[in-house]
Amino acid sequence: MEFTQELLQFLKQWYWIPIVFLYLGVLSTILIENRNPTKTLSWILVIVFLPVVGLLIYYLFGQKFNKVRRLKRVNDAQMMRLKKEWQRLEPYMEQNLVRISDRIGTLSRVFTFLKNERVSSPTTGNSVKLLINGEEKFPEFLKSLREARHSIHLEYYIFEVDTIGKEVLSLLEEKAKEGVFVRLLIDSFGSPGLVKYLSRRKDLSFEYHHFFPVTFTSMGNSNYRNHRKVAVIDAEIGYIGGMNISDRYINDPANSTAVFWRDTSVRIEGPAVTMLQIGFWNSWNLADGTPFQLSEGYLLHQMPHIEKKGSAAVSFVESDPGSLGPFNMEAILVGLGEADRKIQLVTPYYVPSDELATALKVAAASGLEVELMLPEKSDSFIVQHASLSFIKPLLERGVKVYFYKKGFIHAKTINIDGKLSYIGTVNLDTRSFYINYEIAAVISDDTVCRQLEEQFERDKEDCERMTLIEWKKRNVWKRGLDSVCRLLAPLL
């Protein structure tokens, strides 16, 4: 009894000693991780000025954890598996790079970069169809599902159990019963409703897995999400873009109260779909899905002998926390550096890395026309104000900034010189570049690039351009709030 009292007395008097050691340990860990200096300083400020709460936030969202080291090992293992195939394709890839260079000049260096980093093979002979909003994507998508003969592979961040979601699930069931191999991979954080719905189903005809399940013991790893939206059907047709499986992307004229959603996807046929299939295979294996061999009909033909479907050059940029580098950001930087005339960017969230912000400012200051389109109202209060804090430096260097007013613009596209476009799941923010599993299609196709440029001009009619004069007229309290939220930007 006396010992217990003495121990309690000791703890009351010297409680601060273990707390100090805990703080020193955490701060040392942050410094040893060699983070970006801005991010390091941000985490230190959070931990110091938010006692206890700051430590909890860091535990949940700040640590790299052993998970990232495991992801790097997984990526290395996957690359070793594909190394022989990559070597076999070397002459084919070099021929494609020559063809692409003849068409778009030095912008072809984006494809060269992806090939040299073994991110994706450059392919030619593809057909690419631009799909604006759910009204254009979902009819095409559902038709492809109905016509599937061999396999359906879906990988989505958000899959809601609503009208379109139930229709897709019904088709998956139907096709699986017909003998089609159906695999569905969803993110457990982005699709909690579907996780709960499918967990109650004991009679599923298709295979289903959720990516990185969020549990109490895995909360620290919940920061790493699979943000991709990809479909591969019969190894012949691929869909990629910003649209999830959700009714919100279908703008029903009868529903006058719904927010208008502007988004962009593409439908791809041709050799490029092989790379999209390999990407799904890697994700499925990472999620511990039942293994399947790509040789068993999932790559219907072997490059370079795949039938050509069109004239588009296509490659894909995949990145994740275990990537050798932030490949999506780097691929964008390569393209921006080779721009000669015009750069058009559309993103729902603009919380840029220093490298991207500098590239846009330098491009505008060197005489290129640089246009950036953002939503006037975001679906995230903090991200919205953090984004706004980065606008003034762009305006000062000549970047044209437009705020979309018709609804919420969720598209993630870049169009350079009307010759090269990026369409995918990648927001222009640090989360997409460094934390999430993301993918973007890099496309060289005259028709697609022209249509993207025309769509940008149409969207400008629903925008208000922000000038430096108008920016300075903004309420001082709003600008102050922007600056406060910007302090959190490296952590978002």
C-alpha cells in the first residue's frame, strides 16, 4: 500500500519526464525520416502546439509506418517479375518512341521518362474516346459490361450502393453466372457502404476485395488510400478518369436540387489496355485477392502483335507510397517543361508541391498561356481555403485562374499545346503526388486534345476569372483563413 502511494506520488511529481522523452522520440523520428523540410516543420508545429492531440494526429496520419517499407518491397518484387517481359519489349518501345517523337516532338519525353523509369510502356495504335460527365460515361460503361465475354476487372475508390451502383452490381452478378471472370476491388475507406452491403451477402457470384481495410489496429495505415478509378473488360477495353461509381456523376435534369458535377473520363481500346490490365493485377495481388495468371486469357494478345484500333499514343502513370518517386508529379513536370504554347489544367483541389507551383509560374512568366480551372465551391472546407492561398503568386506571374460556378468540377485533366493530355485520378495536391494510389493516362491524340481544349473553353463560360485586382479586394478575414489553412497544406 505504501509502495503504491509512493509510486503515485512519484508519478505526480515527475510525470513530465516520460512525456518529454516521448516528444523527443517522435520529433527525432520525423527528422530522421528526411521528409520535405516544409512538411517536417508543419508536423513539428502540430505536435508542439497541440499537446497530446498533435501526437494522436501524427500517429493516425503522419507516420510512414512499416506499411510503406512493405509497399516498396512489393513494388520491387513486381518489377522483378516483369523485368524479362520489359526486356523483350525494348525494341517495340523504342520504335514507338520514335513514332511519338515524330508527331509531337520533345513532348514525347514524357513517354520516354515513363519507359526509362519502367512505369509504363509507350504504346501506339490505340483508340481513345473522351467521355464528359456521367451522362456520357455510364451508358458506354454499362454496354461494355453487358457485352463482356471473358473478364471484368473494376478498381474504384468510391462505389456507392445507389441506382447506378446497384445496376453495376446486378450486371456483375449476371456476367459471373454466365461464366465471365469478375473481380471487384474497392477502397474500404472510400466505399464503406458497399463494404457493409457485400459483407452481408453470402451468395456472391463474383470475387470481391476491399483495399487496406480500416480497423482500430490499422488506423495508422488508413492514410494510404487507393484513389484509382479503373475498369478493364475482356483485356480489350479500358476506362479511366475522375468518375467513381455513384449517381452524383449523372446530372439528371429532373433533379433541380442536385449539385452539377463536371468530370472527365476516357474509353481506351488497343495495346495500352495491356498495361492497364497489369496495373489491376498488381493492385489485386497487393489486396491479397485470389491469384490469377495473366497468361490465362487476361492478355488476349502479346505486344507488339496486338491489333491496332486507332492512332493514339497512350501510356499510364501509376504512383503510390512505395513508388521510387512521385511519378505522377514528375511526369507532369516533364510535360510542362516541354510546353511551347498553351497549358490548360483542371483540378478540384490545388495544394501544389513547390516544384509544380514553380513550374506553372515559370511557364507563364516565360510567355506561355497558362490557364488553371478550379471549383468556386469545394467539398472540403480546409482544402478549399488552402487552395485559395496558393492563387495570388500565380496571378502575379500571369497565370489565368478560373473558378467554375455551375457546380462542382471534379475533372483532373491537363492539356499541353493541344498535343499531349493527362486524364486520370490525380489531383494537383500533395496527397495525390505522395500518399494515394493514383493513375493517369498520358495521351497523344489530335482529336482528344482538341476536344479537351474545346471543353475547357465551354467550361470557361460557366466560370468567373479571378484577377489580381479582384483577389486583393477579398475580405481580409477570408485571406487570413486561407493562410491558416495553408499551414496545414503539407499535411493534407
